[in-house]
Amino acid sequence: MTDIRIFSRAPRLDDRPVAHRVGLVALATDHTSELDYARILVPAGVGIYVNRIPFANPVTPETLRAMEGDLAEGAALILPDEPLDAIIYGCTSASVCIGDAAVRAQVAKGKPGCPVVTPISGALAGLRAMGARRISVLTPYTVDTSRPMAALFAAEGFEIDRFTCLDMTDDRDMARIALDDLVDLAASAADPASDALFISCTAVRAAGVIDRIEAASGLPALSSNYAAAWQVARICGLDHALTPGHLMTLGLPQ
């Protein structure tokens, strides 16, 4: 029998292995969010800790609202009993259809006292940081799923110059939109009179080509994951530009 010895001294423990810790409640079907946040935030010393919750396509207001009951447990299972700098809920359209305040309340039940970031809260903060009042919007959703978002932006005081949707119902297909097509679609969706362009959906891979979208559209641009990552970075005290794009040069609005 092998003699296994116990070392005479216990190892020293660091407080945490990374400078910042951020939770992500992602959809079971999501292909994009983890990759976007890992690419933007991890190099800056932010650990991303993920839990997935059930979601069943198609993307409709009804299936999106069905996630509300899973949010608290989904958040609670991310590093239980340990603090996070922030926690992200990774669905833009559900944040709108459920209601951003309701999403925050459910996530807070699972992670009390932790700042909650949603893609729509990031987008609203980002647009205000840009000083944008007139906007163009591109979504991959159907008209029925897009309407609540248009209503939200109008209720928040933004004038929508152009709102374009792609009439897609499967978020796995939304994650597969070719990047060159995405840049072209975003440019076509941008009204020259707008102050900014918002590309919705955490599945859409716009965060990695924001600089190309800005160049093609002629407008400052932000996407769901890009805006949420920017908001999280500022909450963590990271005040430098982590990736290309106009928003990453700005601080949180007062």
C-alpha cells in the first residue's frame, strides 16, 4: 500500500483568484454571451462565473416571460454564499418582456445586495452616456417580439428614427448570423439622423465587430453584450477602454 503523507503546513489562501467576480445567468440555448464576456472582461482581470437556466425556442413574448421563475435560483447557484461585483442576466428581449425591474428583483432574491446588470439596462445607460436622444434599432426578432422593445425605448424618452427586425424565431440561428452580413444589416438599419444605433440580442455576435459596425453605419453603436460588458466594467472600477468602440471611452452617466 502506498504511504500518503499529509503536508506539515497548510497553504496560504488568496482572498480571491481574480480581482473581480461577475456572475452570468445565461439561457440554456445561448451560444454567444460567455464568449463575448470572456473576450472583453477576462483580460481585464474579471472572472466570469456562469449558470444556465431553461429556455425553449421559439423566441416569443410568452416563452421569454416563462423564464422569470428560474431567475432567482439561477443567480443563487453562482458561487453560493460568496460575493460578486455584479451579476448579468443574459437576455435582452426577456428583460423587456418580463420587465427590467421584475428581472432585477428576481435576480436579487438569489444574490442579495449584488448589482444586477441586464442588456437593456446597459443599453439605456450606454445611450445616455453617449448623449443620444434619437436612435436606430436592429433586432433579430419578429415584429411581435420587437414591439415591447420599441415601446420601452419610447417610454424612456428616446425618439426612434428607424426600427428594423429580421423576423427570426430561434436564438441558435441568431447566433449564426454571418459577421459580414451583420455589419451590412446594421449599416442598413442605421438612420443618418440618429445619434446612435442599438443592435439587440445577446445571441447576436455584434460585440466583436462594433468598430466595423460604427465605420459602416456612420453612427456610434452598441449591442446587448457590448453594453452590458461596458456597464459591468465601470461597476468594477475599470475606467479604460477594454475593446474598440465609442462607448468604451465613456463613463457611466450620472
